[in-house]
Amino acid sequence: MPAMFETGAGPDKAWHGLMKVVDGLQTAKEMIVAAGLDWEVEKLPMIVRVPGGADRRDTPIGARLLRRQIDLPVPGKFAQVRTSDNAVLGTVGSVYTDVSNSKAFAWADALVGGFGAHYKTAGSLYGGRVVWVLLEVPFTVKSPDGELRTMLYLRNSHDGSSPLTVGFTTVDIVCANTLMAAEATALDKVSIRHTLTAEQRLATAQTTMHLVEGSFRQTWSDSEICEEAEDEDGTPLRGAPIVNELLFPPRRNGIRGLRHEHYLPPTIRQIYKEKMYALLGNQPILSGIAIRALVEAVCAHYRATGSNLKKRIDDLAEKRKISHEQRDSLHRCRCLGNEAAHEAKVPGDDELEIANDIADSLLEAAFVHPILRERLPIDDPPTTPPTTGRR
């Protein structure tokens, strides 16, 4: 089998023609099934069967010696057995703790904030002994070395041969060779032993890869460009360091991304991503402006006419691209964006969540649902009995 490929899924069949084709980016739940990774591994004690002497048995044709066999446990050795087909993937020691496929996907979700569909490829190699996951990072990460990271890979072994590794890559992983290329060129790669707790593993990866608060931690003192630190009573504290902290990925309760954002037109998708990044980065004024920009972009897409956004939204309703209820809701989003852009008024969290839901509903109705509904059944057109003429 090409490049030791077992199962996998992605946007195309890849060079070897064996990948299951999926439609766009997938959620963890969708990809783990599509890639054939919905199986578990059980750690079982190893035994060895040895001769144990012989027993004399009398039979009608004479005495016979029946050799006995004894099963002995192998101290400190265990077999990694895939429960779906009882395949033995490898042998490990007593301190080894397996990372299941579902747990690996859960960690990948946690690394990127856990919103939206972002899995690009996934699969298993070498008969299930090695599993990989590749996902698009649903936000822009700029680390201290100045390079942008856009894809994240996770490699896990079930045979005890290697640690779990996570890193940023630009390689589309579809086989063992591309996985090796990704690992050889990965940025901010983290190796995690299978003997740590899950919390320690995740914390190690997030910190090293600049994906948690404090990873972009910079300190300085007596700088002309920094503010002076002050004591509680306002007394300047010269020489005290000023600490800047950023959180990557940004997270915010109540905000989730579109599941099928890949169906959006390119320009609208770019504005949508910037809107999500502003929302998750707790930038309310930019969020309000971005929501208004999305409404503008949808009007432009449908060639709505009018000298201002208010008239263009009304024109969308006149052309029956949106309902009158949607028109009224979009006017509210327009007003929120106007106040953010022209008056520097900070929208409240509740206002932003409502406006975001309205904007996302517009995008889904305009661009996502028309594509998805084609997958659903439709009534057969009514048949008209043939006319045979007048009787």
C-alpha cells in the first residue's frame, strides 16, 4: 500500500488515490468517522506460553503422553490491541498511557479554541500504529519570530515507538512521506511523552506553541515607550517592569464560528474571518465595524442599489433576497456598526452576540443553505396524465 497508508480522508483522493473525499473542512466528530479513526486501543497484559511437562493418559490403544502448556505473564509488558479487529499494534511498558484517537481530536480542538470546522485531513498509517490529524488554524497566529502559522498537525503513535508531536506546518499531510516532511520542517514543534497526564500534555503544547496566555510575555523597564508603573496610591515605581500579555488563540464564551464557512465567497469569507478574530479578541469597536462590513459585502454581492447602506438593505428586500424581518434586523446591525465607526461607541457584549448571530444567519441563508439543501430529498414533480383527446 502506498507510503504505508491505511485509511484517511481529505478534500481529494491525494496522489495515491486512497483518501476518502470529504466536502470542505470537517468538525472533529465528522473527520474521525470519515478518516476511519473511530476505534479504540486497549492495553492488555502480555503472556508467554511455555511447555509445562507432560501427563500420562491411558487410551483404548495404549498410554499417551500429553504435553502441558503454561501461560506466564511477562512482567512490565503490555500489548496495544485495537478493539475493532484485535490487531496488535505494539508492545509498551507499565507506565505507558495511550492517547486515544478521540482524545487526540479533543486536544487539537482545545489547541485552536474549539470553534467551527477546521479539520483538513486525517488518517492512519502502518496498520494503525501511527495516526495524524491536520487542521487549519481558524485565526491568525503571529509568533515572536514574526512568521504566520496557518496549519497545525498532530501525530500520535499507538505502538509506543514515538511521543505525540504537535507543530505548525505548511505541508498537506496525506501519507507517511508527507507526514515526515511536515515533521522535518515543522515550526514550534512540541513532543509529548505518553507518560504525562492529559492536562500536562495540553498545557505543554499550548505554552510552547504560543497558544495560551503568557506565551507572548514581554517585560521591559525604564523604556521611553512604555508607561510608568504605579503603586496602588499612584506613586510611580521607576524601574518596575511593565508586562504585556496576549492570548492566542483568543476565546470568548457565546461566540462560535460558522460550520461551513468554506462555502462563503472569497471576499465575504475574508471579512467574516476578520469579524471572528475581532470578536474572539475582545475588540468590540472593530467587531461592530466588521459586522457592518459583512452586511455591505452581501449587498455588493447581490448588486443592491442605493446611495447608502440603508437604501441598499431596503433594495435587497425589494428584490426578495431577504425577508422584511431580515431587513429590519440588518438595519439594527447597520446602526450598531455606524455608532462603532463614526462615534467610537463601544457595543455591549450582548449587542455584539445578537448582531453576530444575525449576520451569521444572513450568511448561512444566502450562501450555505442553498448548497446544503441539494443533499436533501425532494418530492417528485407531479405527473399529469397524458391527454388522449376529446371523447
